[in-house]
Amino acid sequence: MSASRLSKMAVLWRPCWIIGMAGTLGLIGIATILGPTERVLGAALRLVLLHGAWVWVGKATYALAGLVGLAFLLLRRSAWAGLSQALAWTALLFWSTYLPMSLYLQLRIWGGVFWEEPRWRVPLMLWGVSLLLQAAVWLMREPRLAAAVNAGFGGLLWWQLGRTGTVLHPQSPIFGGDALHIQLHFIVLVLLCSGLMVQVVILLWPHARRLFYPA
């Protein structure tokens, strides 16, 4: 199925698509509520797992936006410019909602906000950069510029996060231990959040195409 046909289907089936997204959000909520607990974090572990799944899907979406943007720059397929932009918008949406979740967990688990924590400070900085870049893309409405921005920022985000250390934040909170049931539940949440990401991308794709190609 071609990209243009898929985006047209997203427009025609928009009400059903929104209901489907609400259903996926409901499944994510149910999976979170039914999640495991543990001795130290107690029930807060459920939100920690959701927080981790949410940010990993956001990171993956930024990477996909960059890769599709790079593919557009190389092959000049117009539908890919819209797809890269839809992915970038979706990634920004996930990142914008991940930060309040992180803030709440700091207050609940650490008893306050540790502003010097690199795992909080660097993602917050990257969010600000992403917001400014996407505002520039919206104003310029130039597909090659947008693709280059998405490719460059995707690489920057992964490079910055890859070299970011920790103070209070555990280095690998999910897979650093041997609790298989926690790891499996995390994988379920990642899959559900990934499904939501795909739904949002397809919903936004037609709007992203029209940003660059109004006709």
C-alpha cells in the first residue's frame, strides 16, 4: 500500500482511529494498574515501568523521524517528508508527556525535584531544543529543511543521552536486576506504547504532508 493511500485512509477513518487510540490508552492504563510491585518502590514501580516504556518509545520515534528524514533527503520521495514530520511531532508529544511523568516520580520517590540529576536535566534541555526546532519547521514549511532537522536532532538526542551519566537515577532500572516478571511487564508496556505511537503517526501523517505540499 502506497504512502499517499495510507494517509488518505487515515483521513477517512479518523473517527475510528481516534476511538482506537483511546482504546490503546485504556489498555496501557489497565496494564499499568495491574503491574507488579516490589519491596522498595511498592506500587510506584507501576508508574516507573510506564515512565520507562514511554521514554523509550519517544527515543525510538525520534530515531525513526531522523532515519525517514535522511531517506527523504537521499531519495526525494514526498510522502517520506510527511512521514518524517509526523514521526517528529509524535516523538515531541511523547517527550512532552514523559517529562511531567518524570517530575511526578521524582517527587514521589525522591521526595523532591533533583534539578542537577543528568537524567532529568538533559532530557529537559533536549525537549526545549526540539520544541524550538519544530516551531522553526512549522514556520519555514520546507521539506528538505524539516528532514535535515529531524535527522540531525535524532542523532543529537541519542548521542547526548548515550553519554549522560546518573546521580540518583539508576543506570538500568529494569534490566539491571533479575526480576523476570518485571522485565516482561515492561516489554508489554513498550509494545502497547509503540502501538499508540503508530496510531498517532498515521493520524498526523496527512497533516504533515499538507504542511509541505498544501495542494
